[in-house]
Amino acid sequence: MASAAADTVEQLVSDATLQPLLGEGFDAKAFATGIIQCQMVGETLQKLTNGITALDKELYTQVVTNYEDLLSQATGIEALESVLKMMQTRIDSLRTAVDRISTKVVDPYQKIVARTTQLARLQATCDLLRKVIRMLYLMKRLKSQMQGGSREITKVAQTFSEIDQLTQGGELNGIQILEEEKAWLARTRREVESQAKRMVMQGLELMNPTQVGVSLQVFHNLGQLSPTLLSLLTGYSGAIQHEIQNALDPATLMQGGEVGGGPGRSTLPTLGSSASWKAALWTRLDKLANSIHKSYSQVHQLHVVLVKKRDPMTQVSFLESITGTDAHQLLTHFWDSITENLRVELTAAAKASTFLNQAFESDYPKLVRAFSDLLSRVEQLSIPESQPSGYLQPPVLSSNNNAASSAFETALIKALSPFEKAYLSRSLSRLFESVNQLFGPGGRSLPREDELHNIIKTITSELAAASGSSPLGGVIARNVEKTVKLFNNKCEQMMSTNRDSLQVSGPPNSAQLRNIAIVNTLHAFNKLMTENILSLSALSQSASVIIAGALEPMVTQMQTIVSLFVEEVQRVLEQMVASMHQESFAGELKEDSVLGTPDAPCSGFMREMQSFTARIHSQHLSRYHCQEEVGRQLREVTVRVLELYVRHVCLLRPLSEGGKMRVATDTAQVELALAPFHSKLAELGRPYKMLRALRRLLFLASEHLLTEASGIGDALPYSCALNYLFSRAPRELKSPHQVQGWSQKEYSDWMDRQLLEKDRLAFIQATLDTYANKVRSQGHSQYAPIYPVMIELLKRGLEKCS
């Protein structure tokens, strides 16, 4: 039955006609109208009737099924209502008690509020009366102190400070007894301020720190310290600006002298009076520097007192209480204002007067020197002669504060910078002109060495003019650097780099003579610069570094020209040494030959080398004036030729006893051949020892090769000795280059690339191993007599390299 009722309800819910009945916004009238319009009244009524019947049955079923639960819930509701009624009764009782207590508290509270307000007003009245009494007392004391004059001025200021504290907030305004004294207080205050200003000005004028300190204490007590300092600094800046304007006024520059009359004539000197104008101008600028120094000294004195004086309550110095920053800011700002006034007024004066503009630009170093002297005097103010007790040194321009000093100098140079560019341009033009004149039109004429003094004089003159200022000296040094580069570039443009400039087969041609002349000119100019410019006592270290750096490319240029020719000479000598393999050293020993004597017959390549070196030195190398540089490069050539000679001698094969005799003679003759390049071969060290060891090795018996007397491994490398011992071996034991199918020159080139002795020995070891394998493969039981000696030397060499 329950299932049937549930099915009936499900059908009602799913019926599309009855769906609107389930919506929250169901409208009965609209639903009925729709049913009538659709002519479904009977059918709809039947469905509604069935649905109502089904719902009634379902409700009945639910009540019957859940009877006990419904009954218990109904009983709980009755209990809840009982509890709610009890709570409502208690709430009403509490509200009644609160109303009764409120009635007892409100009246006392209102009385307390009234009494409190009355007490506060009484206290305010008492405070006001106390302030009035205190004001009356302070005014009475002030009148008494005013009778003491300047001696009591500090106490007067302190009294005013207390009066200011009492009158803050305007509480005493409108009180008749005090209003009557306001005019007198204002008049007295102005009088005290005026007296303190006169005192501080007089103290600064006389450089009296005590008087300055008293006046500053007065202003501090009056609360006027910051405005007063601002007024003082503004006054000093204005006075300095006025002094600058008067010093640069062209209309008054020649008072009492002949000055052109008429409109527009006051800015130009009359004919012949330029010297007088300039003298008057520099005299005024000297006086201006003195005036600026005096003003700065007074501000410095003010600064010292501000650092020393401290607030007795906070122990903060007056200066820190004003600026709130580091103590050097006051002087820094004042110096900046001075330099800014200088910059503005100098620029304006130069625009107004052509003469002044020309004077400042042409005599710019003098202008810089005048104010650099001022800066030096300002720096001396940093450390006073006597320091009072408790004195705190202001960190400005002290001897160990280079940053501050540099900042002051930078600010001064910046003020004069409008004229620096023009002066530097003229200076550079003078320097360039001195170079261009020497090289002639088109820059193809090389200057004589005596003409180089003209450039040195010009450079010396420019550097001497800037000697009074390090920054200006550094900038002029940059101009000198450009001048040196121009000189070097002109010489480089004239240099010849074609094959004609490298020929070594005859006397020097025109291209080589020109290159030699260029080197000599560069050498002479570099020597003059070093002796006359870099040694100037007035030249700063930074300027010396700049100029010395400019000379380095010049030295490099000289080295390049010389090295190009010397490298060609070395190439020819290497070819001559390698040509020894084209001669035969297998001839028989002549009975009348004397071992290694200079008059013994030598090889053809050695005679050619002797003739070549003597001719190259006399015709070419001796013409260079930079013999120190030439000697350095020739020393390297000599070392290379000796090492190459020893290497190729060790590669000679076959080498008979007669051949050894000729090699010994060549070894003696090679020293004579290289003497024009380096007269003392013994000073070369290891290469010369190799040569001497080679001569001993030529005639040393095989059984003595392993002794220390042979020099192998010490003076003569193991690889060279082993290459030589191949000449004592039979033909079956081929040399390393023969095994590889190389020529002696190719083998030598390979050794140039293999700089490690270990790699060279490994190559020789491979050759000996090839020989040993061949002997074993042929079934022979004996090796060549020299083979064991070579193996032992190889072993020693490898052990030494490991």
C-alpha cells in the first residue's frame, strides 16, 4: 500500500500538467486560466482529486508509522515552552534590578563630572596665574639685566628664551598687564639682536673666537641661530659677488689711465695700453683673491666656534643642531657658492668685454694659478696654530683628507672651466704646429735631430705654464700625449715596409736609409723627452705617467722597424747554417791541418757568413743610433744562430775525421762570424756552452761519452748528442729524419716546434727501436758498437726529463 501511494505521488510530481503547482511563485489564477484555455478542466480536476487522495493516504501512512516519534517531539515542545517562560521571568527581574541601581548611580556621577570640570578650570586658572607671575618676574629681571649692557647680553638672551617658552600657544594673549609690556619686549628684543649681530661681525672681523662664541650663544638662546647663520653666509656671498663684479668691471679697470671714450669703447683698451690693462686686471684679481680669503677665513672661524660650542642640555654642537649632517657641510657649501659666483661673473665679464675674454683665454694658466694660490691658503686654515681645550677639528681639507681637498679643487677648476676649452685648443694648436712645421708640407720631410729641440721647447713651455695646477697639468699632459702620437704617426707614415726595405744583398737603398733615419729621429725625440720633459721637477706624477705612456708606442715603433730588418738578417743566416749539408764532410784528414785554429781552412758557408755579418753590421746596423735596442735584438739573433749551428752540425752525416777537423775549424770561425753582432759570446751562457761542448764531443772516444767530461746532458742536450752519434753509426742505423724521409731542415723545423726535450728524445727512441727490431728480424745477434752507448744516453736523458 505504501508502495502504491509512493508511486502515485511520483506520478503527480512527474506530471507536466501539475508541475506549476510545485514552483515557489505559483499563481492560482494564471494556472486556472491556462487550464480553461486548454479545455482540460475535467482531466485536470480528476488529476488533482487523485493527487489529494494520494497525499492524504501518504500522510496517514506517515503518522501511523512514526507515531511515537511525533508524540515525543510534541512533549519536548511543551518542555521548551516552560523553560522559555522561566527565562523570561528572570530577565524581567534583572531589568528591574538594573533600573533600581541606575537610579542610585546617575546622580552621584553627574555631581562628580561637575566637580571635575570645576577643578580643571581652577587648575588652568592657577597655571595661567603662575605664568603671569613668572612673566612679570622675567620682565622685571630683564629690565635689570638690560642695565648691565653687553656684559649681560647672554643672560638677557636666556631670559628671552624663557619668555618665549611661556608665550608659546598664545595662552597669555589678552591679559592687560602683559599686553602693556609687549611693545617694550619687542623693542628690547630687536635691540638685543642688533647688538648680537654687531658683536658677531666685529668678532669675525677681529678673528676673536670668544666674542663670536658669545654672540652665537645669544642667537642660540633667542632661537635665531639658523636664520642668523643663513643671513651671515648670504651676506658674505653677496659681498664676494660684489667684489668680483668690481674687480672685473672694464669701465673702472683703468681708472686714472687712458681709456677709450665714447659709447662701446669702455670694453677695449686703447692702442698700446693692453699691457697696462692686463697688469691692472691681474692686480685686481690678486686683491680679489685676498678678499675671498679674508671672507673664507671669517667663515672658517665661525665654523670652528660652531663646532666647539655645544648645547648644555643635549651636548650637541651648534653646527650639528643646525645642519643635522656632517660638520664639513657649512664650509663646503660656502666654497661652492664662492666658486659658483666666480663662474657666473667671469662668464658674464668675458661676454661683456672682448679684452677680458682674450685675457682669460690666453693667460688661463695665470688665472688658474692665481686662484690655486687662494686654494693653498684656504687649505692652511684647516689646522689652527693653537687648539683650545675640547676643540673638535672640522674634517675639511686636512692633510689626510685628500678627498675633501680634491673636491674643493674640482669646484674651483669648474668655476674657471669656461675658458679652459679655448686655452687647451690653442695649446694643442701650438703643439701640433711645432710638429707640422718640422715635417714640412705634406709631411714627407723628416726633421733633423737638432730641429727636435723646437718641439721640446714648446712642450716645456706649455707644461711650465700649467705647473701651478695639478688638474690643468694633467690636461696639458694629455695634449702632450696627442702631440707625441702625432709625431709618431707622421714618422710611421714615412716608413717603408716593402721588400726593398728588407734587402740584405748590398748597401742600404733609399727605403732602408729612410727607415734608419726614422728610427734615429724617434730615438732622438724619445731621448729628449725623457731627459728634458720627464725630469721636470714641476711635473706631477700623474702627468709623468701620461707622457711616459705616450712614449711607449714610439719605442715600439722603433723596435718594429729594427726587428723587421733583423728578422730578415736572421732568416738569411739560418739559410747559411742549413747550407752546410750541401758541403761534404767525408774527406780525409790532411796531415798539415791544425785542429780548430782560426787560420785553418773553413767551410764555404762559414766564409760566406763571416762576410755577410761584417757587411751587414758596417753598412746597415752601425747606422742606427739606438744601439742598445739593436744590440738586444742582435743578441737574440746570435743565440738563435749558435743553437741552430750546433743542431745542424749534429745532423751532419757522413762525418769523417777530416770532416770533424773542418767542423772544429768552423766552430772556431763561427765566433768570429758572430762577433760583429755580439763581441762577447761567453756572456750568452748556455748557447756558448753548447758550442764549446760540441767541440769536445767531436773528438771524444766512444768509451768516454758516458763520463761527465763529455758535457752531455749538462752543456749539450741529450737530443743533440744522440743526433750527432748517428754519424758514428753504420748506415743500417739511420738518423731519425732519414727514417721519416725528411731533410735536415725539415727535421730542424720539427725540433723548433717540439720545445720539450722529452718529445725529442721519444722521437729518437722510436728510431733506435726501429733499428733494434730490424736487427732482430734479420737474425743478427750483435748491434752496432755505438748502439749501447746511445741507449744508455737515451735512458739518462729520459730519466732527467721525468
